[in-house]
Amino acid sequence: ASKKMAAVQDGSIKPEPENEIKIETANEVPGNPGDASGGVPPTAPVATEKPAAAATDSTERQTLLAVLQFLRKSKLFESEEILRREAGLLNETGDSQGAGAGGAGLGGGGGADPESGDASSLLSRVAGAVAVAESPNATPAPAKVTGGEDQPDVNVVLAAYSQQGDPVLYPVYYSGLKRFIDSVLDCHRAELSQVFYPLFVHMYLELVYNQYEKEAKAFFDKFHGDQECYYKDDLRILSGLTKKEHMKGNETLLDFRTSKFVLRISRDSYQLLKRHLQERQNNQIWNIIQEHLYIDIFDGMPRSKGQIDSMSGSLAGEAKREANKAKVFYGLLKEPEIEVPLDDEDEEAENEEGKPKKKKPKKDSTGSKSKKQDPNAPQQSRIPLPELKDSDKLDKIMNMKEATKRVRLGPESLPSICFYTFLNAYQGLTAVDFTDDSSLVAGGFADSTVRVWSVTPKKLRGVKTAGDLSLIDKDSDDVLERIMDEKTASESKNLYGHSGPVYGISFSPDRNYLLSCSEDATVRLWSLQTFTCLVGYKGHNYPVWDTQFSPYGYYFISGGHDRVARLWATDHYQPLRMFSGHLADVTCTRFHPNSNYVATGSADRTIRLWDVLNGNCVRIFTGHKGPIHCLAFSPNGKFLASGATDGRVLLWDIGHGLMIGELKGHTDTVYALKFSRDGEILASGSMDNTVRLWDAVKAFDDIETDDFTAATGHITLPENSQELLLGSYMTKSTPVIHLHFTRRNLLLGAGAYNP
Amino acid sequence: MAAPKVVPKDAQVMTQILKDMGITEYEPRVINQMLEFTYRYVTTIIEDAKIYSTHAKKSNIDADDVRLAIQCRMDQSFTSPPPRDFLLEVARQKNQTPLPLIKPYTGPRLPPDRYCLTAPNYRLKSLQKKVSSSAGRISVPRLSVGAMSSRPSTPTLGTPVSQSVTLTTKVGTPVSLSGQRFTVQIPSSQSSTVKSAMPSTPTVQNVLIKPSLIGSKNILITTSMVSSQSSANESNALKRKHEDEDDYDTL
């Protein structure tokens, strides 16, 4: 624990007529409201005790005695001596520092460093949760002691807020800092202004925690208007938080407290700031900054306001550089080689003249080209994946056939958009998904039902009952057809089982299963052959916001209100991996095309990329100013696109861990993002009833990620949203909830009509 | 025509709250929902506080009681997700175990049966076509709980063989087969269990059996009369997890 001693100049403020004793107390003194309760053994992180500046002498006396006793207990005899000596003088002079220098006994065996006789008080600081605060001299306000007696987890965390400085002076400190930052050079000002918001929030929360309601309110009113506009929502929540009890139930804010807000500042600006704050009168702020902020220093040019703005906005500040340094295998897994038999149906178009068809089997050439392992691709066996069944092989063959008929998209040839509007949903449509071959569409509703429709003329059939199944001929060629029960054919099927609105839906790649997650905290697996529910996966105890099957099937992920995302396998009733680290709900979860990584977007406005193998967070992307609602990986696995409530679509380079593009245009939350099949076009759908098409090739072309950028994370985003926008299409007052490119690059959209 | 509506003060407060939180678009129902919630919540808290204060033998409710009431309710209904360090710890442990290998060719990959919802929620008991002793005697299907009047005649604990028992039920005439529910004696291991309190109402294991399965016209109704043991029976019987079928009989 590094102890930081700082001398605080005293005497600048004249004490009030009443006698006051300022005593630096050692940490670990159990908080006690002014009463003598000395001798109580120090407990785990506890707020420091501040002597109540009561009018009565007896209280002061008692406090002194308590401190003396404690010092004795901790075997700090010298300090005790000095304190005893000084205590006699205290009542005379108004501005003596209580306890002299010897007061700083450090818990945990640190040697106190008495600077005896010095009129200045010592400030000792222990890193970690136990903060030792010293009372600045001459605080006129009555000091209320924070009680740190209670030990439940929440309070341990909350107690990290020990008293730092005089609450009444907080506005003074803050204004002082403001003045200083206004006075620095322009180039530094933008960077140093980053400090305002976290400082403001932390100071405010501390005032609230220490139950200085009036001061907190005054502080808030005075300074909340100065903050950046994109923090407005946070500030609004803060404005409703006026009492200590309010903080207890709010996990997000608690996490905000305990995690350090990360700021990235250039070395020059940092030196400037440090020098200023280490001057005597600014010590309090310096302490607070050290306590709650993590300043990631980089060498280089200070960043401009624009650069900073694009990267900031999240609840935890920006990402430290080390957080984005791990190697990520973003390449795709090799496709298995499949023999593609030429069959008759495929040749219809070509062989109209009736030429004899060649029935030579064609080898699938997509996989065999690159015999060498792509260095950026994970090993085939990095994570266990299910084997390829015959039906999967058939599916792949179909896929390849369709791929040959795929329309090549580009700025000159935009996709046609076919939009499916859900009528009479009464604003209850909460989730939509299409199968990969676009034959089925499923909708999740707020009345807790899931409905599956067939998009093609082929109806949905259930499997026959057991009795009938025993009667069919199992050796016939079309046994797969015969197991279906014609009597149950219908256009759509309803799936009942959830007990809360269904927020996420996902088809399995082999079209046998459907997953749905709901507010009732379960994820259900439905069979699309019997149209019944097979399993309910319980693990989240809070609403689950999103779920998705892995591109290879078998695994699926879910993310919910409890701020973790879980990886499951269909045959395990408990999750295999837990991805924990977000500060607020996980609102969107997506698999990488190679199934080795999972991206989660959260209400804390960050996106994290997790490694499935060991659960580590390998990337943190900040920059959105609102909760993230959709993510999309590019088909080549290199890039990630994200959309949030701020209406912007941000593009990220996974390999380098940087933001490479920003697509502005939408005016409301972006709920759907999808790349076209070959990655040329990015389609985005939003609550503002439009679908926009962006030129992805061009957006990713202009990256210049040289070493400097990668090292420092400086990005200069080109303002080219207008050029990248290829088209904007309005729906008829239907917010777009889902987008899907068919195998032939036709764009399908889905939404509920909302007049 | 009604007089111009005056919005009650509480509703005005709600509107103001929504405005303060920056919510501009909302359905008018939202105000009502908020009001309802507020009233119910506050009433619950105050009632609880009253209970606590009487328990502490105080004459009036004071702030401590209210605080306690709020805290208890918070822990009960408004729980919040676990704290971050706890989650991190759990995640660390869980992420240490390597991913399990996938066995090939195992058919649909589902968790063990007891974690699935695929079990039948009815039970077919084997029909003991005991014709001999009670040939010709057609018993009437049992009635539901209302038929408490039935004589708990045969105690038959432990006899696996079906016994026919005629019930004196309210309905005298045998009714048609279709749609009837028949009970079949459970050839299960009973006994052991509890002769605990014999519930007054003989609970019957009713199972819907397709008429086609019942060949003979003689329908033997046997009571798993052993009502007391029926519940025990059920648990002993087939291990499938299912809920007890409801005890009613429709005639």
C-alpha cells in the first residue's frame, strides 16, 4: 500500500468561533458518531472517524481520548505521546491542526511518519478499498461520521467512500479545478476536461453517501449543467439519488464506484494537471482523483475534442490500452471439403437443349485453396465443435448452390428489400429471427408467445405421433417426409411456455431448434419438428435480453439483466462459461463467425469481446453514448458493427481493437444491423422507420492502422457518413426490428406496424 | 357533458416525475399504473411497519419501523443482481473448467431427462383386466372429490391385484365409455409408506385411457382407494417426473 503523505496547508480558513479540533485519525477506526467508543477494534474498510465539531468540549475530549486509546492499542506509542502533548494545546489556538503530526497511525502495520511539531496535518493514504481521509483543517461544518459498522457486502463496497475532505468545500474544489482547466492551453484543455464528469459524479456520490443531502443537492445543481451532453441520462438518474439508501439497490452505481474510471491523457497534459494539483491547496482533489480515476498515460500529441468525444461516453471511461492488446483469432474456420454431386435440378437452367448432363462430382473448392492455416484463424480444435452430420452437409451444398446464384452487391447494385410487417401486434412484437435459408420466420411477443411462420409455400408440419411412426416404412427414400404428419400442417405454429415477454429469438443453423429468451429469466429450447418445448435453461435470475445460437449449432449464448452473458451447450443444463465484467445489463449477444468469440453489448455503453475458450475479455470498445442494441460481425470476421440508442452505427476493427468508422444518419435507436453475404453492404434498421444501406467495402478500405494508431489508440474518424450512405428507405411507420440477407443477397426486414 | 376534468394531485405528481426523468412520450395508462403501484407499495410498507412497531410494543410507527419494512421488502420483491465481485469470482471458477468434448453421433443433444420438459405429464398404468371375480359387474366411474360419500370400502393396501369396488355414487347408471376416466389399480410397491393421515377425500388416480385400448365391455373400476397411500403410491410408482393429475372426473 503506498502511502501518500501530503501536507495540507492550514490556516487559510479561519475556524468558526467554536472550538474545533481536527484530528487526523488513523484508518480502521470504527466509525462512530462523535461519541467515544474508543477501544473498539478496527473493522474491515471503515470510514474514518471525524470528530464532531460540537459545541461541547466533552465530545471533543471524548474523541481525543478515543483516538489516544486506539493509538495505544495499535502500539503507536510515540504518536500517542505527541498527540497527548499537542492535545493540551489544541483548545487554545483556533487553527492548530489536531493531533499534530503524530496522528497518522496507519493500520496494517505501516509505520507512521510523524512530522511532529509541524503545523500541518498529515494525510496518509492507503491504496485499495480502505481510504484514509483526513479532515482538512478548519472545517466549519459539523462533521458527521460515517458509520462503517455494518459489514454486509454492499456496505463494504459503499464504505470505500470514506470521507475525503470537507463536504462544504467540494464546490470550492471543483470550481478551482474548473478555473485551472479553463486557463490551460487549448490543446490540453480538451483532454483535461475529461476529468470533469467522473470527478463530479464521484464527489456527488460521496456527498450522498456521507449523508450531506443539502450540500449534495447544492453541488449537483451548481455543476451538473457543465457536463457533456451525452451524459445527460446518467445525470438524470443521479438527480433522483439523494439519500444513502438509494444507493444500496443500484448495482450499476455501486460498480461505478468500485471500478476506476479510465481516462486516457497524454503525458504533457497529465504533467500539467499533476503539478497543479499537488500544490497544497488542491490536495483534496488530487486525492479524490487518485482514488477513483485511472489515468492511462500515453506519449504523444494531446487529443482533440473530437477525438475524445468519439471514444468517450461509456460508464467506465475508455478502455485501457492493455485491455485491447490480447491476440484475437478473428479469421474464419476452414470449410470442410464436401463433394458436391451434380444433380438434375441444378442443371435445369443450363441444359435446356437437352445436352447430356455430366455427372461428375465436383469438389468443393472453397476450402481447398488455402492449404495453409490462416494465421489469424483459430485452430480447428480450439473449441470443440459438433461434427458435420449428413443433413448439415446437404445444407452446405444447398448453400453453395445458392451462393453461385447470389447477386453481387455494391454501390451500383443495391439489394432489393422485402419487408415483413407484423400486423395487429399491438406493439407486442419484441423479437424476430429468420432461418439462414430464409424459409421460416419466428416472432417473439410481449404476451409471452412465440410464433413461427413459414415464409415459403411449404407448410409447417409436426412429426407424427409415436403410434403412427411405427407404421411407416423406414426404408423408403422419403422417410423424412413421411414422418411428418399432414394433419398438422399449418401456416404458423404457436409456441406457448414462457411466462413473460420474449425478448430474444434464434433459430439453430440446422433448423431443428428454436431458442427463445424471456423476462421470466429462462431460455427455452423448442423443437421445430414437434413444435413443443424441450428444455428450459435456468441460470439467469433476471430478465434475459438476448440469445443466439452459435453458427455451428450446439452452443448458444444469452445475456441479461444480471450483467453477465452465459455460454451454454444444448446438452448441459448449466452454463459452460460466464462472461462477467459489464457494469450494467447485457443487452445484445452475438457469436463471431468462427464461434470462438462472443461479443456483448451492454447498457453501460461498452462492447466487450470474450474468448469462449477461457472466458477472458479480450477487447473493450467504448464510444457509444447510449445502450447498445445490436451487433453484427462482418462475414470475414475482421470487423464488428454496433448500433445503439444514440442512432450511430460504429465500426470496429477487431484485430487492432480500434474504432474505424462512424455512420451517422439515423435519428433514433438502431435496432438491426446486418452485413450482406459477402460483406459489401451493411444494412441498418432503426426506430425511425428507415432502413439504411451503407457501403461497407469503402468504410473498411480507408483504414490506416499504422503502429502509432495502434499504440496510442488515436483515431481520426473521417466524416464520410454521407458518402457511405447508399440509400435510405422508409417503411410505413414500422420500426425495423430485424434484418436478414438471404443466401442470394435479398434483404429481408421485419417489424411491427405501429401507426 | 361532464365538467372539465380536473387531474387529481397525485396524477399531477406522476406527470411531473415523468417530465423530470425526461420521458416525453408515454401512454396515458402509464400514469395510472404508476399511481397504482405507488399506492400498493406504500400501503404494504406502512402495514409492515405497523406490524413491526406493534411487535416492538411501540404505540406509534416511527422511522425505524418504516426503514425496516422497506428493507425487508427490498430483499423480498425488489432484489437486485449479485454484486460484481461475486460475479467475477463465480465466473472465474466456471471459466476454469475446459469445455467438454462433444461426443459424435448422439442424436438430439439434450440435457438429461430430468432437466428437460420432454417427459409425459400423464401416466399410463397397465390395465389389469380382471374379469374373473367381478364378471358382469360394471362399476361406475368414480366421481371427483365431491364423491366423498363413497364408502372407503376396500382398504387394500398392498394388493397388487386390481379389485373392483363398487362405489355408491350419486350416479347410478354406467355411462358411455367415451371420454371416461378410469382408474386402474397401481401394481406398485406400496405399503411401506405412510399411512399418514388418511386424507378424507380419496384421491384417485385418474388416467385418460383411450377407449380403444379397453377391449372388454367390462370396465372395472378399482379405486386406488387407498387414498392415503395413493399419494405414496404415486411417488413410488414409475419414476417419471410428472405432476399429479388433477383428481377430477368428468362424466
